[in-house]
Amino acid sequence: MEIKIETKTFKKLMKDMGIAIGSKPTISTLESVKIVATEENIIFTTSDIDLTLVKTVLTGDKVFVNEPGSILMPFRLSSNIINKLSGKTITVQTKSDTEAHIKSGKSKFKISVLSADMFPTIPETNADDKSLTFATDDFATVIKKVSHAASTQESRPTLTGLHFSTSQVTNGDQEENVLSVEATDTHVMAKVTTDINTDGIEWDAIIPAKPLTKISSILEENNEVEIQFTPNQGQITFNLGQNRILLRLIEGNYPDTSRIIPPISDDCTIKLKRKDVLDTFGRATIIAKTAKSLVSLLEIKDDKLTVSSNSPSTGDMHEELSFEPVSSTVKELKIGMNPHYIIQTVSQITSDDVILSFNNSLRPFRVVNPEDDNYIQIITPIRLA
């Protein structure tokens, strides 16, 4: 095999392929990138079992195949070499089943390689699989809005994923199935109901959050992504033009979050400036993080809202925030919360204002974007002593 690729293109390609290289692969061959070259294209594949990335690069002005063939090349070593090369093009040429040369300008490296046949078989998708199409910009936005609420604790695997499901809504005189995406770590919950009509297709899948955020980083703007759901193989496939991404689904049942979503309160819903909330709670973390329990207190009394944090070993802080009533009345309230959670949720809101809606000091409260009715975020309060 002998391929030649323009240097900038090769570097970008290897950077993208790195998202599917695990930090501690359970199979040694998964530390490699599989390269299969034909006269028409070059196919690059990396995988960590849970996430597989297949990129097809067509031959043309910047990509050349001088001799078809295949190779399994150690990813980190070859990526480090390619990133350091400065010639106009980079050539990879196999000399035997176990040796390859990487050349650019006056630089030449000889590395050990493996047969491409040693790479695990990648499952194929079926044309009959259920599929939906997203604009890539919209898909990346949905993932960003929801993924921050996913758990990082492997003890509850289902909560480390994003739950994709369909639900029936009324649109005028018609009933439609729309796609919703949600995540929760039991402390914070985020849910987006998209405007995508699934045309009667029923979806219920838990997709690992961490690989999804990686995928978002390589999506091309102003493009489309087709999502294919293959439940019997426990996988989901993202088709982006010539590229294919496969994710292994998380097994299990996602909790019914509809039972914990509180209604908008009639007697304690207020509107604040987004920047003021982020700044105030950012200052609250300075004191709160020195305490054993990371707690800030939000208190509404005498038409004033006060945020405070206290640490016996450090000191305390108090700050008043201006607000506008949204509900007809605003009752007195004292509620404890982790300041990082309020920063985390309010950061996802793109409008200048944010609405907080409280029912009482023990029930989850809502963080609302006044310009987006399809986006729900809730935070579980901390019980005060």
C-alpha cells in the first residue's frame, strides 16, 4: 500500500479519528487506526468498542493512492509523527506486513504495523433500520443543552447516557410523534423536545453521553446527519455523508422523569438577568467550596432575593439580586442548592433573562429559558438542617 495526502488534510483527519481511541483499550489492536486504500478512496477506521468512527476520503487533488492495500497502524505513534511533519504532503508506504514508512519532505520514519485483518469486524447497518435526519447544527445544539445533566458515575450506567424517545403531541387537529432527548444525574435534569416529526417511528434508546459530545466536535456546519437505530444489534449509527459513526447503546430502562418535573409555580416564579445569576453564584462558590457541603442559600423575603454561602472555617458571603415577579404573587422562600448546579443550568440558556420557578423548599425547581418552551431544566434542592 502507498498513499499520499496533503499534510494539513492528514493532520485534521488524524485529529478526528482520535475521538474513537480509548485511553485504555481492552483489545491491543484498538490502539491502531485501520487504513484501507482503493483507487477510488481511502477508508480510515478507529474504535474503542463503544464508539466506532469510519471516515471515507475520496481520492482527488489532496488525496492520492499510488498502490491499493491495507494496514493497521499504531494510532498514537503515527499521529504524533504526522503532527510534527512539515512537508507539503505525507506519504505512508508499507514495506511488508509488519513495516511501514512515513515520509514528508526530508523526514522519514520507519514504524512497526499489523495486518488490517486483525482489526475487529465492524457491524453493518440495514437499509430497513429506523432513521431520522437532523441538521447538524440543530443536533449539536440539542446535545449541548442536555449532556451536561448526564451522570459520570458508572455505578448507574443508564444515567450516563442521553435518553432518546418519541412522544405524542397535538399539533392543531393532528397527533404527531416527536423526538425528545433528556438526561439526569438525579441532581439536575435537562430535556429538549425537538420539532422533528418521527412519522410514526417509535424510538426508545439510551446513548452514551461522553461519545455523543465527542461526535458533536466533528460535525460539519450546514450539513445533515442521518441517525439509524438498530435495536436488535444494540447500536445506533450516525451517517454524515461519506462518514459513519457507530455507538453501542446502554442497556436498561431509563427512569420516568415526567413524574419529577414540577409545574410552573403560581406563587413563586421570578425573572432575573442571566448574567447577574451567573456572576452572583460564581462568587458564592468561592466560600461554598471551602465548606464540607457545597451549599448556597437562596432566600426571598420582603420582596428581596438574597444569595448567601457560609463556611465555618472561612467566612460567609451575602448578595442581593434584583428580580421581576412573573407569578401574580411571590411568597417567601428559603431554599438550599449547589451553586455549581445553578451555574451549569443557567449557562445553557441563551436569552438575556432566566426564569426560576419554585413550589417549595423541598421540591425540585425549574430553570426556564423564556424564549424556549421546548427546553426544560430542573434542579433538586439541598435539604437545610
